[in-house]
Amino acid sequence: MFPPCSIVGNFVNCTIGTMVNGFSVRVEVTFDVQPATPANTYINVVNVFHTTPDTNITNNRAEWPTIIIRLADLEIIKRRP
């Protein structure tokens, strides 16, 4: 993963470093979904924190849904000899 990230429980923490005003960083995180995970819509939430005061805190949070659909991609073909 880039930037360096760590996983603690259900949280992924990434350290971006210094960002200038108007700059953006894209972070992509990929997970394997366990077979027992219930089909549902899960909301991913990202929060941005910094030690420098921010004049616009309304753009420091975003939410995006992830839809889990339990679907087996399996086909069995039986033929007679």
C-alpha cells in the first residue's frame, strides 16, 4: 500500500505527510472478503486529521458505500463416458 498504512482492528491508518493547500492524494486499499461476510452495504468512511489548523473542515470527511453480494462463480459439468 502507498502511502505507508497500518491495519488496527477495523481501521486502516495511513500517514500521508506534508500536503500543501489544494493538494490531493489518492489512497487505494484492497481487502479480501471472507466467505462468511453477510451480503450487505458497508459504508467506508475516511477522515483526515492534521496538527495545523484547517479553515475548511467540511472537506475532511468522505463516505462511500461498498456492496457485498454473495455470489458463487462455480459451474459443474457432468458428462457420461
